[in-house]
Amino acid sequence: MNFSRRTLLKASAAATVMGSVGSPLVARAQQAEFVYKYANNLPDTHPLNVRAKEMSAAIKQETNGRVDLQIFPNNQLGSDTDVLSQIRSGGVEFFTLSGLILSTLVPAASINGIGFAFPDYDTVWKAMDGDLGAHVRKEINKANLVVMDKIWDNGFRQTTSSTKAINTPEDFKGFKIRVPVSPLWTSMFKAFEAAPASINFNEVYSALQTKIVEGQENPLALISTAKLYEVQKYCSLTNHMWDGFWFLANRRAWERLPADVRTVVAKHINAAAVKEREDTAKLNATTQTELAAKGLVFNQPKVDPFREKLRKSGFYAEWKGKYGDEAWALLEKSVGKLA
């Protein structure tokens, strides 16, 4: 066949036009309808992020690719306080945050962290999946955020130190300890006459390394995954607070999702939370042995003297007043008399 130069130019132009029309169609077919960011403050290897990856994949599959939940672990999008502002403004669509830090916006959210209240996990889940959790979620919704039904586990918090083991309430006196940016933590450690310093989690390792503080308190799983054992010598199993992560959504972003899609997303988030709880419990059971092998020295103080010190200092009475009779009654319904 013989082609003239003009024929070839026409064919080339036609191909270019068809290419420019076809390319966006292909791109649109591959592009998710809803690309949402999910931020958290935990290392990539923590059970929360392991389950979040599975959850994101399950959501994408069941929505036929309409929802792409992109995960940003380890404070990649900013500190807890930064991202709390971002989720309220819509800069981030999803965020898991400790209720104790969320309390700067929703005061009731920190009630699960009342010092030495919960004796064990059975009591925690009975309360947080029951009436107490429902009360907190109602208050979070009032703050124009959406919250999922199941709270994720961060675990019971333990006290680490570079200088001494904590065996009695008196050992906290003058102790320079890092606490999250939350009034409840500061209040509790002041009741023990410690010297609490509010520092965001992304700065904890360096604060311990440079001796700005002597110690910190976190669940064993986080002490391990964040490698805090490298800059701490002692770990006292105080179990002084139970802490969990509420899975929050920006309300406008949530309501942009069609109702059927919201159902799918919520289902997978809540299912992942339950699996993460099991993972964290297993991890805590094995982590103590692993941390001891890495040089962390463990001790198990008796809880009663710490609870008595908080009672005598007026800590429980003060926070009962702040939370109100309804919330406090729901807490004591699960854990017994405190104040």
C-alpha cells in the first residue's frame, strides 16, 4: 500500500485526538471516587496499623474500588493536637485518637483514663462497649465529629524510668515524667506530687534521650514498637490507666459517602477494632519477656496504696465534679465505688 504524507498526518492527528479523549477515561476508571486520609500516631508495626491495612483493603474490595482509605501512621501528618485540628477542618478525613487527648475538645472522652479505675480488660470492654462508651460517643457527636462504635485498644499504661523503679506512691514525688497533652494525666501525676511535662508522642524518645524527663508511661506494646526501652532502664507495671483510641471521622467527609458505602466502611472499621484488641492483648502477654531480654527491669507494685493516695488527695472527687453525676455513675457501675 502507498500512503501520502497528508494521509499519514491525518491518521496521526486522529490518533492524538483519540488518545487525549481516551486517557482521562482510563484514569477515571482507575481512580477511587472517595480518596480519604486516615492518620494515627502509632508505628507502622503496631497492631492498629496492621489491622488498618487489612481494613482498608477490605473496604476497597467491598466498595468495588470506590473508597480508597490511605493510611498515614507514626504522626506523618502532624502531632495529635495538629491532626485533631485537621480532622475538624476536613484536612484529614479519619483519625484515631486517645480519648484522653480528645478530652481537650470533648471533656467526657477522658473518663476511661481515670487513674487506677479499671482492674482488667473484661471490665474495660463491658464499660466501653456498654453504657459508658455510648455516653462518650454521644458527647463526641455533639462536637461535630463522627465516631465509630468500637474503641480500639491502646492498653493498660505502665511507668518507665531511667532513674528508679516506682514501687509506692511516694516514688512519684518530684519525678519528672512525660505525659500526653491532656489535663487528666497532669492532674493525676500532680496528685502524686510528681512533675508532669506535657509532650506530644512524636517527641517522647528525644525527651527521654536528652533527659528533659526521667520517665514516661505507655502500654507495653508501644514501649516496644517505639523502642523506648533504648532510653529507659526500669518498667513498673502500675496499670494506672486504660487507654483506647476512638476512630473519628470528619462529619462533612462522612456524610459525602452514600449511606450504603458508610455502612460498609463502618462495618470494616469496627471489625478491625475487635481484631486489634485481641492482637494487643496477645502482644502485651509476650512483650514483657522480650523487653526484659533487652534489659528493661520490671517490678509489680501493689495498686491499693496508689488508689488510696488519689482518694485522699481529692483527685476522684474533683473529676467526679468535672464529668458530672451521670457519667461518673456509669463509670462506677462498671468498676465499683471510687470517690
